[in-house]
Amino acid sequence: MLTTGPRGTKDILPETVNNWRYIENTAREICRLFGYQEIRTPIFEHTELFLRGIGETTDIVEKEMYTFNDRGDRSITLRPENTAAVVRSFLEHKLYADSQPTKLFYIGPMFRYDRPQAGRFRQFHQFGIEALSAKGPAIDAEIIILAAQFLEELGLKDLKLYINSVGCPKCRPVYRTKLQDHLRKNLADFCPDCQSRFERNPMRVLDCKNQRCGELSQGAPEMVDCLCDDCKQHFEGLKQLLTIAGVDFKLNSRLVRGLDYYTKTAFEIQYEPLGAQSAVCGGGRYDGLVAECGGDETPGIGFAIGMERVLLALEKQSLLPSVDNKLSAFVVALGASAQPVSFKLLCELRKRGITSDMDFMNRSLKAQMKLANKCLACYVAIIGEDEAAQGKVMLKNMTSGEQELLDFDQALNKLKAEMGE
Ligand SMILES: [Zn+2]
Ligand SMILES: [Zn+2]
């Protein structure tokens, strides 16, 4: 127990942390390009926020939340996603009073008590966008393009974008009845999950992963055929803007979202080489959420991208950049009296912005040189007892093998000139 992390968690070790930074930096750069600002909310919130903001009948809330009472006996939940928390922050800090829309992004860990499997963790990471207050389809198109550009920037090709409209509280009930009429004929043959969804959330039957359910719901009526004028206009507007921007998309009527506050646009970006886990980005409009969380009616739209899946995809395609861990200088100290002088040289190098290191394990000369090689040091600065006494250093170029005896300052200037950042 003491030397094993909890199930579903993963340490990100130094050898892979650069991959994470690469993805995060790419995300930050894209967001800067598109005018989205970073927000960092706490990793835990009042449980009530997620009950309202995600919905009490969802799998997340029913089965997957890390919920506990704190010492003050308040119910606290580790965030299973971040949209509700961003909306809470938007309301708490009256961000709606600034010029609108509010365009935010976040990067960070989320927590779900889920069965761990390949690429799926109980602590996982998401990069997400939330755009609040804008109701027209242009912002929908903008965030879809942002997501696609992010994934393309990382080098992923052949991404598939699927879009759908899930309607609104005005047109959805009509569709819901039509859908139920269609499903009722074979209801007994659907999986138990679908049978319970039939009453409370029949649209979710359409995205059941059970193959038999998929076959049974073939030919079901589609939401896009039942949209009210407002929803239809919005959807047409989105398609037009994506076309103008040169973004390929396909309609997928099975792209549904369960809850009432989800409205109009739903989208997903898939990267097919990932197989069963091919969805790398999912998002959509939630015009009813801000009111659900206690604010005034405010439209909103967002997406979340699973960082673990993106990392998996980049690994699969060998798209992760190689890391430049080169050291400019390695200081080698020989003998006790050389130690303090060598340490002084190391400090001076670092003050000048020159990446440098030395041995801290009392190694022999041979072992220190070996270590310098392992660190890919461009120069080795050797200080023996004689050099220490004279204030000199033997500077060896590890590529050419040339070496010269220099004064401290000469050595520092030379390294600064050649290696300084
Ligand atoms: Zn509608
Ligand atoms: Zn089913």
C-alpha cells in the first residue's frame, strides 16, 4: 500500500512530463490565438453544484463521483468535469458584467470513480473551453475550429468531426414522443439500461454502446428533422460557417446529450486509430445550464478534450517531440581542495544562465566523465587541486576533444558566449 499509488491513478515521471508540457503549451498557444483566457477553479466544489450542474440521473453523479463529508460536515466532491465549476465562478465573480462573451479555457485533473482501463484513469486530465453569453452559431463554429486546430497543430491527421443538433426545450418534447413511439415496438429487446432510459431519457438509447440496441434503434426518427425554426436556423448557420472555414464535418444523429439544459449544437471529434476510445473531443451548447446553476438565462457552449487520449494518439503516431536535455557544462572536481572552487564555478555558470551540473556522489574522475557524457554536456570544466590553487580551469570541448587551460573569468565568458541562453 505504502509504495503503490491508488488504483486508477498514475504518476507522471520526468521522462514523460515533457510530453504533457508540450500538449499543454500547444493548448495555451491556440487559446491565446483565439482570445480565450485561462481560468483555474478548485479541484473540489460543493456536491450540490454537480448534482445540479451535471444532473442527478447521469452515470457520473449516480456512480462515479468522489464525494465525502469534510471535517465541517459539508458534502464535498472532487470535480468530475469542469463546466459546472466554471459556470459557478462566472456567477460568483460576476464575469457577465464585463464585456461579453466570456471566453475561458482550463487545463487540469478531473476525478471519476470508473473502472480503470487502457487510457482511462480515475484521476484524468482535460483541456476544455467554455464560452458564455454568445448565442449565435459563430461561437459554436469558433470553438469547433479551435479544437480541430489544436489537434492538427499536434500533428494528428484524418480527424473526423461529427455534429448534431439536440434541439431545445421547445422542440425536443415533440421529438421525444416520436422517438418513444418508435422504440416502444421493440422495447423488451433492448438492454436493461435502455429500458430504464426509455422513460426518463429516451435520446440516450441512441448512443447505447450495446450492439443489439444499436441495431434495434436503426431507422429511428432523427432530431434534426424535428427542429423548431430557431434551432433549425442555428444549425444551418453553424454548417454554413464550418463550410466557409473549410472544415469537413459529418452529421451524426446519434450524437445526443442527455439533459434538458443541453441545447442545439452537439459535436465530437474522433481519431479513429484509437479504436473504441476514438472520441478525443466532445462538446456542445448548454443554454439552460447557467440558469440551472442559479444565474440569469445565459447561453453557453464548451468542449472538453481528454489529455490522456491525445497523448495516446500522439504516442501511436510517434508525434511526440524529442527532448533536448543537453547540458552546456559539467563541472568536474578532483580532490578535496577543488570542491569549494568547483562549486563556486557551478554557481557562477548558473547565474549567467548556462545550464550546468556537477557530481554530488563523490565519484572518481572516470565516473564523473562518464556522467558528463550521459548528461550530454557540451563542455566539461575540470578543476584539480593545482587549478584550484591558481584560479584556473581546464575547459574541454566534448565534441572536438580540444581542451585549454583558462582563468575562471575567461572560461565563464567563453561559455557565456557559446552557450548562454
Ligand atoms: Zn428548438
Ligand atoms: Zn442499450
